[in-house]
Amino acid sequence: MRVTSDDGVRIAFEVVGSGPPLVLLHGFFGDRTTWRSAGYVDALAEGHRLVLIDARGHGGSDSPHDVDSYRIDRQAGDVVAVLDALDIARAAFWGASMGGIIGLNLLAGHPERLTALIAGGVHGGPVTAAPAEVQQEIGLFRSRGTAPFIEMLERQGPLPAWMRAAMQAADPYALAALTAALGFREGVLERLVRTSTPVLLLAGDRDSRLQSIQDTAARIPDAICAEMPGCGHFDTFLRLDLALPVVRPFLARYAAG
């Protein structure tokens, strides 16, 4: 299924299972199929109506090549468009990495649409990347595609074949534009300090962002930071065995609102 967002970008999504609605939004490089490949759909579909979304620039969604299309407010608006198309007033949300960034911004801009938020490997503070590093990544995407980034991840540990396939299928020019958009963004913490929505932040204890994630949890009322032992950034999604025991009781308590 597809829905057209406010700026004309078509967003692909699918619905699986039954129960309280739960939006699943993948990270950079991924698409909605990675939730199924990693085992989350089988694990959650019996108790939740899963709404799996392809973020713009990924999977079956449109992939514009201009930076402005990837403004974070537009990406949060894509989720709202999908919920509206499904006539879902409120839903729980689980975002992995980039999906978690979108989730935090969705909570800041549209708190009435969420019953609970889970975000893996992200914080709510501002981000200002080194311009030279951003330009280097953009140049790599445009000249060599996703191959250098696959090589980088494989140096850190085994990369599942399904994740490699998703990365190889991605549009490198869309990812270049997304890199430019994500490299410089305002924080949302000041807009979240008054939220009453329960928040669960998943963080690997080897993630360089750990302190910022802990600081975000400390600032948001009803927020929990769950540290995953021996994990880096990407592991907060890959390690189903560590994530689900934390997420399941959180969803059982809060997903239905």
C-alpha cells in the first residue's frame, strides 16, 4: 500500500497482525522488510497490529534526491499520513536508529498520535556533524554507492545477508541527500520535557552515543534508558534476543494507551 504525504512523496507501508497498533520504522540503509528478516514481525504480530513503513528514500517509497525533501518534520509527517490513511488515531511507535530520530520528532510535533515510544540508539539533543565528514560521506555515496558502508559495517562484525541485500538495493543519491539532512538538525529535548507519553530508549553499552541517550532519558518524564550489554549502535536492532525482553513488558503496559 502507498499513501501520498503532504509534499507529494509516496510512502509505502503494510499492515500485519492484530491488536493495539504498533508502528515499526527502520533505520538508515534498511526498509520495512528488515523487521521481518530480523524476526520482529513473527515475534510481535500475534499481539499487535504492526504498521511497517518504508521511510522516504528507502524500499518502496519514493526517493527524491534533494536535501529539503528529507527535513525531519517531513519524515515525521509521513508517519502521520500513514496513520491517517489507516484511520488510526493513536499508536505505539518503535523506531530503530534513524527511525528513532523520526519517532522523537514525531512525539515532539504530534504527541497526541502516540501511546508510547521506543527508540533504539538515538538521543534528543542537537546534531552538528563535521562538514568535511558529511561531504566525504556524500561523495562516497555518489561515487561508489553503498559498497564502502557495507565494508565498514563488516569490519565491525558479521552483517546478515538480508541487511547487505537491503543496503545494496538502496538508492545512493537519496542516501546522500538524507545524509546532508540528518547531519545538522535541532534537538527536540526542550519540546519533550513536558510530554506524558511513556518513552523507552534502547542503548548499547558500547555505543558512542550512550551518554547522550542517558541524558535524554533523564530529561524526559516517564522515560527509561535500557542498556544492552556488549552492544554497539547497530546491535540495538540486530539483537532481537536482548531487545524483546525489554520491549515486551513496556508494550504490554503502554501500547494500548
